Amino acid sequence: MLIVQKYGGTSVGSLERIENVAKRVAKAREEGNDLVVVVSAMSGETNKLIDYAHHFSKTPSKREMDILLSSGERVTASLLAIALQEMGYDAIAMTGRQAGIKTDGTHTYARIESIDTSAIEERIKEGKIVIVAGFQGINEKGEVTTLGRGGSDLSAVALAGALHADACEIYSDVDGIYTTDPRIEPKAKKLDYISYDEMLELSSLGAKVLQNRSVELAKKMGVKIIAKSSFSDGPGTIIAEENEAMEAVLVSGIALDKNQARVSLRDVEDRPGIAAEIFNRLADEQINVDMIIQNASKEGKTNLGFTVPQSELEAAKKVIGSFEKDFGEADYDENVCKVSIVGVGMKSHSGIAAKAFSAMAENNINIEMISTSEIKISMIVDEKYGELAVRVLHETYELDK
Amino acid sequence: MLIVQKYGGTSVGSLERIENVAKRVAKAREEGNDLVVVVSAMSGETNKLIDYAHHFSKTPSKREMDILLSSGERVTASLLAIALQEMGYDAIAMTGRQAGIKTDGTHTYARIESIDTSAIEERIKEGKIVIVAGFQGINEKGEVTTLGRGGSDLSAVALAGALHADACEIYSDVDGIYTTDPRIEPKAKKLDYISYDEMLELSSLGAKVLQNRSVELAKKMGVKIIAKSSFSDGPGTIIAEENEAMEAVLVSGIALDKNQARVSLRDVEDRPGIAAEIFNRLADEQINVDMIIQNASKEGKTNLGFTVPQSELEAAKKVIGSFEKDFGEADYDENVCKVSIVGVGMKSHSGIAAKAFSAMAENNINIEMISTSEIKISMIVDEKYGELAVRVLHETYELDK
């Protein structure tokens, strides 16, 4: 099997941990696999370099930031290769450039455009374990680019896709994706499988494991991801295309997003384009709108509700203020949160939403807004009931079983 | 003027010092110069990375070491560029690859083979200050190579030569080359000028400023070096082709090498090739022979003397032991040192050596071995007289005047 492994900053956060990673790589090698190993910078290194740059400038040039930041992964890659060589394995370190990773020209947040895998494939044929510095590539001018936060995951997924690897193992300090945050519900269970779409909807649960950009890329390229811990030996969670086993499960997980503020506009003039105008103005102000709901019109008026991050509520109020002639009354609540139920099984099963609403009612949790998609039901509730709602729903769908 | 500046590890050893360097670069810019600035890694960084590698292996792979070690200079180059940009100057950081530095394939101790200056020249034409990560290049396979200790000096000199720069300013924490080590003779004076050849012969005096490899390259390419301190504003020492002013000076400096042991072989069989055999065997054992003298033969026998580093004397004794049939008696002295008088003026002046021998005799310092070249007189004396000899000679040639 050809396996791409990726070890995050915490997993390579010290020389001892790099040694531990070398042992894991060696074990996978002894099991007969071809291996491409993508590494992040040692934890803290990237932030240290950012702090250095900010000593000189609040807005350092992105081109220079890329030369600066790409150095951290190069250090880890060469150290891991040296560690493996010392253990008797034929390993080779490659920079993003040497690994053939071509990106667009956007410094500090580049997109991978293509990968020329010939150099890596040649090394694999020679029997080598290939260690790749993650997070980096080169643009068409041959200049170093970096891929933004979580960029090493992107490197790994893109390499796995381009090399048609059998799996892409993403190692971090957590052992997989859970049905909900174990700090809120200690009965939360690790999932064996989750679909790409569920993972995307549950991003807050998986944030420490894998960012949405990587999941989207994996979905697009059909890369099977296995999220594992580098500190234990569990099987992890497989993130893949949904299959029958996944569909048989009604609900995969419950997510809680506490960073939400609600905006409700009553009696909005129901003329075409008014919603578009409001949301365009919010976008212009860099305000990230999350949930949007609009009730059916009544006497030429409509109610419009949406949520924004709490830190952006004040800015949103200003924008809304400039539309005051277009609606009757605005109501703001910055103490709300979003509880989401996610599961591909919802597609083929009815009654799941009703069950959630009943459970909330039984526990006297008032639902302020509801939004549903094919595989997700999201509810806005008072912030103080957020964690209770998670526990209630976790039990309702028997996720601890 | 086009000036290449190079700042060593101590000069960029902290964020504050990088800021100080940025101010120096800006000043040179305001004086109307085009600038290419070569930087080392922040002091301590390279050693830290070497320690990291040695945690995993006593003999880490050189290819991987180059990826590892080249990262330090990239950090400094990008930080200095960011600092200059923030001050309003148009600066750009370039890696060794981007600067067009092509080397041979020898990892960790590569030789610069050629420099494609087109990218740098284009940036200069655009009005940019070009900051180059020193110590590194790429080989013909496109892999990162490093140039060994003092490699950033080599980068700077080679760039100055290839760009036909008007001068190559090498900044460190000392303000130039002195007539002798000021710790031995407090009256030592900073030299305004010194020739390449004198500098090569006085390498122990200039070791903290510039290594011989860089001086040789500067001589070969005709690059005028100015050794300066980045912590003060003195004019430094100019290292260039000898000229009339230099030749008018009899002696430029006095050097002391304490790390010497003497080997004397008496009554060596005077058959052809015997000396070659002995020195080949010493070379095979990686023993560095420094001074060699052979007296004229007498009755078919000759006396052969040479010096080696003190730490290699035991190994040398073993080699000599295997030749015991070929000579009468061996005499070793590990407590000797070498005092050297250097000056291009010797070429055209006689009596300089005699003056030295008289001065030594007046002070009862016995000379065990003498070796002379066109611009240097070296004497081996008892180690305990080494510093006295330096002071005596410094005064004899009036170097404090």
C-alpha cells in the first residue's frame, strides 16, 4: 500500500516527539508500505517566526513572510529524515519545491494548483521513504508560497490524491472525531467513520483535527483520510465518501458553536433585492454571516434573521442602521449559540427534526431560529442552554451507544 | 556605487540588532548606493540546528543537513527585508536559489561554481535593495547546498565579483584587522589596508573577520573587501591587491599560532622519495602538517623537521614510528608555537629577517625552526616565549607607530 502520513506541530513538537514519529513511520514501513510523510513545523515555531516579523511590521510583506514561514517545515522534514536514516531506513527530505507542489501566486494563502509527482515517484521506486516539508509550494514564478493555517494537511491530502495513495493518515494529538465535544458530554464516543459532508458540517468538532479546506480537497480528489493520534495506537476515524454503513446511522454528531450573535429584522419591505443589498453590505464590511432564515411574507412584509460572530455584531449593527427605512424593528441578541445535529442518515429518514424539537421542548429550551439542510439541523438557542442542548440531543439520538 | 554588504551572525543576533542593520543599510541607501545585502543566520541558530541533528545521529546525512541549515539564513533575510520595507525602502529577500548561486554537488561544503546574476540585476534596476540569504546555493540537480563555515562571506564575495560591485563590506563585531592580537599586545593598531596575500598569511589574526577561503576568492575575482564593525562607525580595514602604499610598509602584522607541535628527525637516509613517503603517510592519517624544513645533506644523511597541530602529535608519532629504520633519532616537542612576521614590503627590502633574529636573541628567545616565504618569516619557539616574541617583534618593526 502507498500511504501518505501527516504529522502536525504537536506531534513533532520536540526532538523526542520527532523520534517517536520516526518509530511510527518505521513501523508502517515494516508492515510493507510505501510511505510519503508530510510534516508541520515544530509546535510554536511558526508563531515565533510570526512574532519576529511583527516586531518589525504590523503588515509584513506576504512574499517575505512565505520565505520566513516555510523554514519551519524544512527543519522538521530534514530532522525526521535524519532520524529515520539513523534507524537504518532509506529516507529523503524534500522541500515543497522538490516535492513538485505548484500553487497559484497568492502569498501566505496559496492554493495548490497541481503536483508534479515524478520526483517523489522516482524516490519511492528507489525504495525510499519520502519526507515532505508541508505547508509550502512554489508559484509559477518559482517563488516560495505557503498555504495558510492547516496548510500541511492540504499538502498531505493533495499529495495523497495526486499519488493515488491508498490512504492519507492525519496525525494530531486527538485520536479521532467524536460524536460531540467530550468536554461537554463525557459520554461522547469516537466515530469509526464519518462522511466528508458530515465532517464539513461538524467542522467545530474536527477543528483540532482537520480544517474544512482539507476535507473539501479530500472530497474532491476522493482521498480517504484517517484521523489518528500520534500518541496512542487507536484506529482513528475514517473520513470518506458516504457509504451504506454511514447511511444506516441517523445522526453522527452534535456540534456546538458558542460564538454566535443573532440579528432579527421584523417587517422588512418585501421588495426584490433588499436581502441581497443587506448581505452585500455586510460582506463589504468583512462580516461573516452564518445562518440566514427568512420567513414567508405577510402583507408585503417579511421577517429576516441571521447570525454573525459575536465579535462582529457591533459592525453588523452599524450596517443594519443604514437600512432603517427598510424594516420595522431590529432585535439583537449576542448571547445565543448554535446547536447542530449532523448525519447523512437524515437524507433517507424522516422524523429526525421532530425528535429534536420534542427533546428541546421537554427540557424547556426555547429554539429561537431553525435552519435545516439535507444532512444537518441547526438551532439557535440561548447561550446558557447550549451545553444542556448538546447533552439532551446526544442522549436523544443514543450517540453514546 | 554598487555595494555588497554582508552581516555576520553576531550582527544579526537579535531582533534589535537586525533593526540596527536595517538602519545601516538604509543609511548606505540614502548615500545613493545600489545595495545587495548578504546575511548569516542569527548567532546561535546554526549551532542549535546542528545540535538538533546530532540528537538523532552523530553523522547526519549531508544532503538533509543542507536543507536543515539553510533555513537559518532564510529567516534573517526575510526579517531584514520586512524591517526595511517598514522603514519605507523597497527591499526584497532572495534565497540562495533565487539569487542564482550555483554550486558543485558537495553537500555541507559546496564550492560556488557560477552565479546567474540576472534576477538580482533586474531587481536592482527596479530600484530594490536585494537581501540575499547567505551560506547557500543549489547544485546542478537543483538541490540545496551550503558552503561550510564562513559560507556567507563566500556568498558575499562571489556576488560582489559576479556583479562587479565597487566594494564588498564584511560586517562583524570587530572593526578591522589589527597588527597583532590586541589581547597579547595592547598597542596593536588597526590596519587601514592589507593585501590579500598578507591577509592569507595572517589568517589567525583575521579568523574572526574573514576566513581564508573568502580571501582567496576575493583575490581571484579582484573584489575589494572592507572589514568593518556593525556596532561602530569606523572606516574598517581594506583588503585588496597590494599597491605602492602597502609595499612601503615593511611589516603589516605579527601572528601567533599556539597550537603547534614540533617533530625533528635526525640523520634521515637521504634517498629520493623518503620525505614524500613520510608526508603521504601523514596525509593518509589526516594529519595536517604546517611548516616543513629540511637541512642540507651531510654525509648522505639529512635532518627533517616539521610541525603539526598539538592534538595530532600522538598520531604523527605512530606514523613516524613505522619509519624508524629510515632515520637516526626522533625528537618531539609539543610545547612550541609559531610566530610569524608578515608584510609585502619584504619582497623589496632586505634585512628584515636579520632584524627579527637579533631582536629574539637580545631577549634570549631561542629559535627552534625558521621558515621564510616572499612575504612571511615564521619562527618556531618555546611556547612560553610566544607572547613575549610577539610583543618584541611588534616593537621592533614599530607597528604601534
